[in-house]
Amino acid sequence: MSFIKKLKEKITQQTESVTNKFKEGLSKTRDSFADKINDLLSRYRKVDEEFFEELEEVLIQADVGVQTVLDLVDDLKMEAKRQKIEDSEALKPLIIEKFVELLQPSAENQELNVQDGSLTVILFVGVNGVGKTTTIGKMAHMFKQQGKKVLLAAGDTFRAGAIEQLEIWGERAGVDVIKHHAGSDPAAVVYDAIQAARKREIDVLLCDTAGRLQNKVNLMQELNKIYRVIQREIPEAPHETLLVLDATTGQNALSQAKTFNEATGISGIVLTKLDGTAKGGIVIAIRNELGIPVKYVGLGEKLDDLQPFDVEQYVYALFSELFEEREQQPAE
């Protein structure tokens, strides 16, 4: 069975609503990225050096990342030579296969580290404006739907309106928020939230943090203090430190990931606003250049549009037209 057929079978075994969310959420990237690849394939009947140079350009424009693109194209050249592929159309399934290979290593640690029978603490970091508070609200809703007791900690005491914004999301998700007044010590807020979580027998505590990067030293000192407070109370926590990134910022998101990973050690990434960009290739750049798994993606504005990142669904959504073309062809 061909790789394309195997991937299609995996997708059909999953929930149709999830497949549709990925297809709709990645429509801008697909329209830009897949259209350019199809145009490239239609203009080049034969695979040659000029073809690969243009393919590099298309991939870089989709924010796949320069180093990743160079490695990927070199790999494609060698594989095309090994398989004696000369027809450009025959290369498309191989491109898809290589995309899956690039993302697949992250599948092992894709799941959130949620504790059974004890308190799970998840810390959210990221600059202002990336959708951090919105992500916390959506994740609170997700855990609530799973039957878990959830509590929020309003640890972003710096940004005007941040506490109120988190309270609004808390109301939407039906969960309480532990807060202090604006300008107070974020570590003290998190400490009080842990104590409240223990008393209320909470399953999951989601902690917001400040996101100012203009004074990086102060921000990182603040995050380190929060870490120390959490670990003093729960030595194995935080169980996840999730960096929230805005997909529409492309390579700037990659730069932010490097900065936060150096300072705090990130266990996973939540990539928001993937539905609002044509540069969805940033998922591949983050995974391949930083080795940090993308655990969740934002595919829309609704409460349930925060979805666990799925390699097969992502690749299928990008290349859905190819799969549809293959279905219409006679059986091999």
C-alpha cells in the first residue's frame, strides 16, 4: 500500500469534525502553499536543479525555515535520484512523506503531562498579544469537558486588563480565578492558587504569566521566582511549561521560542492563530530547528477550536487536494 493511502486510512479512522477543523484552520496556508507547489509542478514536467531552486523558494515563503528547507530539498534530491524519479508530478507524494518524517519525532511527547489523582500545574509563558489568555480559557474549557476540576491563576499582574480578561474567560469556561490586585507579586498569586487548588481538590491549575519582553532580564527573573515557588510546594511541578506563539508572526515566533527556551526550559508549544496565516509552515521550522513539540494549535475563535496537534491531520490538511485527486484516479 502506498504512503498516501496509508495516511488517508489513518485520517478516515479519526473524527470527521477534527479533520474539518484542521482543513478549515489551515485553508490560508493550503491556498498559498499548495497552490504554489501545484503551479510549480505544472510548469516543470521534469525534475531538475531549477525545479528544486523554486521549490526552496516556495517552502521558505511558507516559513518552513531556511535550514529545514535546505535539508529537506537535499533529502528530496537524493531520494528522487535513488528512486529514479524524473517526472515532477511523481515527486509530490515524496514531498508529503518527507513532511511527515520531519514532524513525526515529536509524536512521542505530544501528550500533555497530566497527573492522575493529583494536582497538575501548567505554566503558560509568551509575549503579550499572542493569545495566551485566550489559550488558557480554551484549555480550561477542554479540561472541564473531560470532567476535571480546573482553577486559573491570574499571574499576569503587569499588563493592564490582563486579570479582568482572564476572569472573563474563567466565566465562559465555568472555572474560578485566583487573583491579586494589579501590580502585585505574580509568584504570590501562584502560591495562593496552589493552596486554593489543594483545598478544593482541583485536578488542573492553569497559571498565566506576564509577557513583556522589552525588559527581558526582569521578565526572566520573575518567571524563575514563579518556578521556585511552584517547585517548593510541588517538587515535580510545573508538569508543563507551555510557550504560546502567534503563528502569524512567522520567523519572529521562532525567535521568541529560542529566547524563552533558553530562559525557562519549555516542554511544549501552543501555536495560536494558525487559521489567520498563510505561513503555517512555521510548525515544521519550530519542530525541526528547536526540537520542541507543538502540542496544541489554535484553529479558530470558538472554545473548542484549540486542538491537540496531529501530524497526519496537519499534513493532510495542507495537501488535501492531492488526496482528493488520488481518490478520483483508477485503482492501482
